[in-house]
Amino acid sequence: MPTVLSDAFSLEFESISRILVGRWRHDVADTSLHPPHQELVAAARHYNCCRFWLFDMRAQDEYSPALLRWLKTLLTEQVGIELGSPVFVACVASEVHRHAIESIGTETLLRQHAWHEFYPYFFDNEPDARDWLIGCQDHEHRPPRR
């Protein structure tokens, strides 16, 4: 059963797939409504230091720089140190967000995070994101090729 961290975000650990799933339940314009880092990390720690996360962002009307800042903050919060490394994050976004996701800012973010063994990747559908995360569990110390 999902844990509701706010009216906009729920979190659930799937024990069979060993994936921590966060879902935005509706569009969130206010960046303060992103899930609190400490609660997210505490949930991951609770579930055997889960390092395989899926974030469903399809309810978001816009892919904003606020999401990039949120991911950067996760890195600065030293998630890898808290949970072990590497940490794999599959972000599922709507096709309408493709242009923004493929921007140079996102590419820069991906490279910076990979340096710190924090791997956020973007997908346009949940089955592919799940397959990637399950594949990562077979290669826990490096990401598989996409």
C-alpha cells in the first residue's frame, strides 16, 4: 500500500521487484511540494537501503528546471553515502516533455550525477523504466547500457 507523503506525492516499495516507486498524484507547480529528501531517503533506508527508484512524473504538466534542482539536491544530500552506491533512478515522463528532457541542461545533470554514482535516466513509459531498474540490479556497481 502506498505511503502518501503529501497530497501530491505517494511512495511505495515493491518487494518483488525491489523498486521504490514515487508518484506525483497531480500536477505540482510549487517546488516546495516535491517530496522531502529526508523522508525519501528514510524510506529507502527502511527497505534495505533500496537504491532502485522509479519516479512517475507523468502527472506533471511541465518538465521544469525545478525537477533538475530537486535531483541535484538529492545528490548534494549525499544519497549514495546514506544508501551505498550506485543509486539508480528511472524517471517516467510524458512524451510532451521530451524536448525539455533532451536539453543540454539535463545532459549536463546526467553526466555530473554519474560522476557521483547517482544515475537518473528518463523514460517515456513505465515498462521500459522498470526493465532498466531490474537490469540494474544485476549490475549493481555500474549501470547497464541503454
